[in-house]
Amino acid sequence: MNDKQNFIVITGGPGAGKTTLVKALAASGFLAVEEAGRRIIQEQRLRGGTATHDGDRIAFRRLMFEDALQTYQQMADFTGPVFFDRGLPDLIGYSRLIGAPVPSWLQQAVENYRYNETVYIAPAWQEIFRQDDERKQDFAEAAATCDAMRAAYEETGYRLAELPRSTIEERVAFMLERIQDAGGFTAQSGRTPNSIPKTSGPSA
């Protein structure tokens, strides 16, 4: 089993500010990994593919899984802090959200590839929620997504820390204070920018 305490996950529903937080951490000098879902949707539309949340959701889940696993493995030798915009357990939550069984290969990967035991969750926040070309969900589905992610991480043995509904600066401070209390990490230097885009895996 891989247990990477320097891999820190930020999860939650869409439109809750988690991606903005990950970008702010990258701008502060930390290594960060973007969420794959939005990019996969854009790529599928360009190719005329159907592996999207509004199309073939099982194929979409498979692409997100392959991307998340590939990124984890690529970063495995890195010893500094890495902030992830979603992790493998998100796909258990996504499976439940779309009413699909959790496949054994996903369950096994979640057990074998572990992140820091504390996962930060951005709660549903209607005041900042916005729809766009990739985010078609309404706020009710966004809130349900948050609940599904919370349940997925709790059932797979993680401890959740809920982010405050506050400014991005306060959210960054909230996270860094707790990370320092748990042993601390320092930002990486000499990397511009400090956000590593994921690369999608092969099609499902």
C-alpha cells in the first residue's frame, strides 16, 4: 500500500471554491494538481466524444480514474507537499451520485493509494455557486455531490476538515495552520507556476 502523507486532497461539490483554493496554494509556492473532470469534458467536446457527466458517465468516470491514478503514480517520489484538487475516493462518491456500483478495481485503488489522513472539504455555498459551459449542475446537485464526497472519504478512513465559507486568503491560512500543527510543510521554490496539469489516460 502507498501511504503518502504529503499528498493533501481538497474535495467538495462543484462551485464551492476548491479549485480557486488549489490555484491560490500553487501561487503561494506549493505544488498543486488540477482537477481532471473539467478538462476531460472540454477534450471530449472537441473530439466529439461522449465521456462526460451529461453523456456516458461510466466512461467519464473511467477517464477520471485513469487520470487520478496516473497523477498519483507520477508524483509518488516527490517528498514535498502536493495539493490535489480531488482524489481517488471522489470517484466512489461520484459512483454513488450517478447510481452506479463501485467497481472492484476502483475500491482496490482507493485502498492501495492513500493520501494524507486529513482531507479538506469545501462545503456547498450557494452565494458563490455559478454554472458555466462545463458545470451544468444546479445548486441542489452540487450540494448532493458534496454530501457524496463527504461520505466516500469517511467510509474509506479519512478525517474531514471543513473549509470555512470565507475569503480565499482565510481558507489558505486555515489549511496551512492545520498542516503546520500536524508537522508542517514548506512551499517549494524555483517552480513557476507550481501547478501541474494532469494528462488524461487512455479512453475507457
